[in-house]
Amino acid sequence: MKIKNSTALVTGANRGLGLAYAKALLAAGARKVYAGARDPSTVPALEGLVPVKLDVNDAADIAAAAAACGDVDLVINNAGIIGGEPLLGSRGVDALREVLDTNLYGVLAVSRAFAPVLRTNGGGALVTMLSALSWASLPGTSAYSVSKAAAWALTNGLRNELRGQGTQVVGVHAGYIDTDMVKDVDSPKSRPEDIAQAVLAGVEAGDSEVLADDTARHVKAGFGAAPSLYLG
Ligand SMILES: NC(=O)c1ccc[n+]([C@@H]2O[C@H](COP(=O)([O-])OP(=O)(O)OC[C@H]3O[C@@H](n4cnc5c(N)ncnc54)[C@H](OP(=O)(O)O)[C@@H]3O)[C@@H](O)[C@H]2O)c1
């Protein structure tokens, strides 16, 4: 689909990668971008950017957003959290549930609410922000990697279920991106602007998967290595 004249919703658009998506969409000629945020007052004032109260864990917020944003033809499931608790730590089960609530069930809830909106508007596209950590796990990312692996499978399932209504479903994988989420990580990071550009190019090209940086490409290529790269 074309970004120009599209109407998009980005979750978690008040900062980080979500804000970069919103700016890239506007720069590429989107007619309007709904900026989903838990606190809409934190969305920067930009022409074409429309703040929408949207906590992806709040069913009432999601229903209200789907009703208010009936002109959307591009949804970007961007909102996410990282959990640092080890799976075998004292809070391992609860911490995993928390990260799944946002990174898996939040994505599902938003996708379910907006699937009929996308159908009404001709199919459009549904993009979900995954990670190179959908395929690999690092010390300290066990729960996050579970959530992103599950969200990857969710994305593949949604692609099958939405094919009939002509919705392009795009999974995005990337390594570290320079946002608050990984501000304490001392490793090379991609610029959020570059990730957003790669994703919009993939949407326009009709892609189902975007490997948005070298890390994502390296990890996926490592599936064929012996031993596979994700075995650590
Ligand atoms: N940064 C990386 O290295 C990296 C790499 C690969 C993939 N990703 C993925 O990229 C996406 C964006 O991450 P980021 O790097 O921009 O992270 P970030 O800087 O921590 O920003 C996270 C965003 O998600 C929002 N959010 C969190 N929980 C929410 C909820 N329940 N409802 C609505 N919004 C919620 C936050 O809103 P508040 O301001 O209200 O907290 C914020 O806008 C995430 O899905 C992340 O997993 C990140």
C-alpha cells in the first residue's frame, strides 16, 4: 500500500520508535496519524498528528479508539515493554505475564479491534514491531524473548486470518534501537528514524517481513548455521 494519503494509527507513539514512525508517516505524506498513548498529553504537537488515549492493556481504550479512528487503513503495533526478570527468578511467572500482557495480548487486542476497520477501508496494512530477540534469547531478555517469539507466531497467524480481506500483515525484526528501552545497553544501536524508513519502504513494497537492520538479517541468516545462532 502507499503511505501517501494513508491514515495510520501507531501505538506507543508519544516517544521512542513510535514517535519516529509517526514522523516518518507524516513526512511520507500520510493524511493523518493517530498517535496512541497511555497519556495523550505526552504526544508532541505536530500538524497531522492526532493524540488518542490508548493503553493496549485497556479494553475500553481500545474499543473507544477503534470507534473514533474509523478511517484508519494502516495500523502499527509498536507499543511494548521489556522485562528484565529471569524466568526462574522469584517474580519470573508474574513478570512473564506482565510482558505478555503488553507485547502479546495487547497486540492481539488492538489487531482484533482494528481488523474490521481495515476491512472497511479496503484491507490496508497491519504492522507489528517484533525483534531479533523473537528468535534469540540473551541473558536478561528471557521473558521479553518469549513475548516477541509469541508475537511473531501471532503475526503469522493474523497474516493467514486477514489474507481474505486483503490486509497486508508485516512483522518487523530489529536489533538494538536507540531509544529509552535500551538506554543502559552499551552496544551498537540503529537510529529509530532508519528503522521507521525501512518499515515504511517494506509496507510500500508489499512485504510480509522487514529485517530492519544488520542484526536482524544476521540472526535470521544464523538459522542455517550449525549450531543455529539462536542456540546461543
Ligand atoms: N529499542 C530497541 O532496542 C528495540 C529493538 C527491537 C524491537 N523493539 C520494539 O520496538 C517497540 C518500541 O520500543 P521503543 O524502543 O520505542 O521503546 P520505549 O522507548 O521504551 O517506548 C515504548 C513505548 O511503548 C509505550 N507503551 C508501553 N506500554 C504500553 C501500553 N500498555 N499501552 C500503550 N503504550 C504502551 C510507551 O508508552 P509510555 O510513554 O506511556 O511508557 C512508549 O511510548 C517495542 O515493541 C519494542 O519491543 C525495540
